[in-house]
Amino acid sequence: MTAPARPQHNYGLIDTPEAAAMTGREILQAVIDGRLPQPPISKTFSFWLAEVGEGFAAFEGDTGPHLLNPMGVVHGGWALTLIDSVTACAAQTLLPAGVGSTTIETKANFSRRIAPDTGRVRAEARVVSQGRQIISTQGQLCGPDGRVLAHGTSTIMVLGPARQA
């Protein structure tokens, strides 16, 4: 059985007047739709934003030899980065236009070995709690067979709109 083809994406930074007027969820949907670019790290790490909803985000990614640690398994930092990315995006879906966020902390537990031939994985995250300044999220990374490879939580800080000088 052959793996699904990797989607074609544009990569770059989101720095447009159009994006400044969009909610967090609208920005992320524009990334999925290809109207805005996927972030550069997505190309390097072979993962991409695939789905968003209210307080929800999903990424997909492909394992491969470019992600290996010296022991021949996919580096744990890849799974941690996927969990950090998907949980931050779940929080971003709840933010109004002009408001950003940043990760305060991400913690992950690795449940199973991720091999270079594991194939297409899916990371999903949901918001657990939303305050004015702090959003808590949880996510999991599953293999093609649906088994949990890693899971974790993130604490996200809401950043207010940029102040005019």
C-alpha cells in the first residue's frame, strides 16, 4: 500500500494587511485553503496544518529519514514540535482579529516508538480552558493505525493587540 501524496504548499510568513483584520480561526483556515502560506517550519519538519474548528486544530505529517536521531528512530523533538504546533493553533482559533498568542509551556509524553517508515501521522488538539490571558490545550499524535504515539498539554499566553507608539 502506498502512502498518500504529500500536499503541495506555499511556505512563508503571514504578514499581510488582509491577515491583520482576520480572526485567528480565519487566518488558520486561509493557511489550509492556500490563501496564506504554511509556516517555514512545516517544510523542514514535513508536517502541515490540515483542519481547524472552534477550539480545535489538526496537523498531518510524514515521517522519514530526515527526522531520525542517532538511534534510528524519529527524534522526540519532532513529536513535541507537532504537539506544540497543534495545541497553539487550537488556542489561536479562539482569538479575535489583531490578537496573537505564544506558548508558555508544552509537555509531552511519548507512548510508542516512531519509526522513519511509520508514515502519515495526525495530531489533534482541543482547548481545555480559556481565560482572558491563559488558554490551556491538550493534544495527541496518532499513527496511521489510530494508536497514540505521543500526547501532551500546552499553556498558551494571549498577547493583546499591538500598541500604537
